[in-house]
Amino acid sequence: MRFTVAIDGPAAAGKGTIGRAVAAKFGFGHLDTGLLYRAVGARMLAGEKAEDAARGLTPEDLGDPDALRTPDVAQAASKVAVIPQVRSHLLDFQRAFANRSGGAVLDGRDIGTVICPRAEVKLFVTASAEVRAQRRMDELAGRGLAANFAEVLADVKARDARDADRATAPMVAADDALVLDTSDMSIDEAVAAAVAAVEARKGA
Ligand code: CDP
């Protein structure tokens, strides 16, 4: 069975948490596509040309996800993500994952629009920039990383602007996506809404 759930949205909106919960609930695989861009960004910070890094990306580059989930790597990721050749090197891997049998959840920025335009379920998860910055602060604190709210908010806003304004695969809700504004929702409520959307489509 092929069944794809596409989850897009701006930085720190909770896509990963929702994606993991939906995947666990239905026994689907989950791919955080942001990690691919973060891994390319990390290799660029280490001195490699972004395009070469994307072409040569290996599973080992994703071996330590927490090392990639830092503000510096996030900024580098959104810079390499504007390069069309970087995006095209990462396309086949993402599409192959989406088509795996047993179902797949992918979260990112262009899953419902470019990677999987025929996904069975499309969600666009968002929240105010302030709420998202606070969630990222909490996540960093949970990993023992100190952060400054104003800096985290500025990072979130800078990446949103770069992601939404780029020419190739900009971040935008697909016409047929269900938009979930989670500003006033708990994570459990947001997960419940996403699960309900999948159940509605599976039963259809
Ligand atoms: O976790 P967070 O929402 O902060 O970011 P992420 O999903 O890990 O993505 C990091 C960066 O990768 C984003 O700011 C985008 O520039 C880029 N990205 C993208 O362009 N397309 C995707 N499908 C996923 C991420």
C-alpha cells in the first residue's frame, strides 16, 4: 500500500512532532526532509560547495540529527535550500521514500506542492512567529542548549522570509492542503487534528 502524508509549514511549527506522531499511529515511515537540507548546510559550513554536498550526501551525514538541529545549521540550511541544483539532488531520495510501501509521512516546505503533489493527505501546519519561537526555545532548553528569545525569533523570521520568497519550490500551502493554525492548540490537539485528517482519507 502506498499512502503519503505531506506536512509543510514554517520553521518550528511542530511539523516534526506531528509527523512522528502520525507515523507512529498508522505504522508509516517518517522523513524529516529538513534534516537533508541541514546536512547539506553543515557540510557547506565545513567548507564544501553546497551543490557538491547535496550530490554526495550519504546516510552517515544524517547519523547525528541533534548535531544538525542547531540555529547555525538551520540558517545554513535555508541558504543552501534556495539553490535549485541542491533541491534537485535531493528530489529522488524524497520521492522514493514517499512511495515506499506501508505508507510515508514527509515533513518540510515543498512536500505537498513539489515533492508529492499527489499525496493522499496534505497539511500546512503553522502558528504565529512568537509561538513558534517559544516552542523552539523550549526544545533547545530540553536539550540543554541556552538560547535567547529575541535571537530565536529573528532566526525563525529570517528563515520564513527566505523560504517563502525563493524562486524554486517556495514555502506555500498547496491549494488542497488543510491549514492547521496551532497558535492556540496544544500539541495533543494538533496531533489529533492531523490524525483525524488521515483517518478521514483512509476511510474514503
Ligand atoms: O525544524 P525547522 O522547522 O526549524 O526547520 P527544518 O524543517 O529542519 O528545515 C531547515 C531549513 O531547510 C528550512 O528553513 C528550509 O530552508 C529548508 N527546507 C526546505 O527548503 N525544504 C524542505 N522540504 C525542508 C527544509
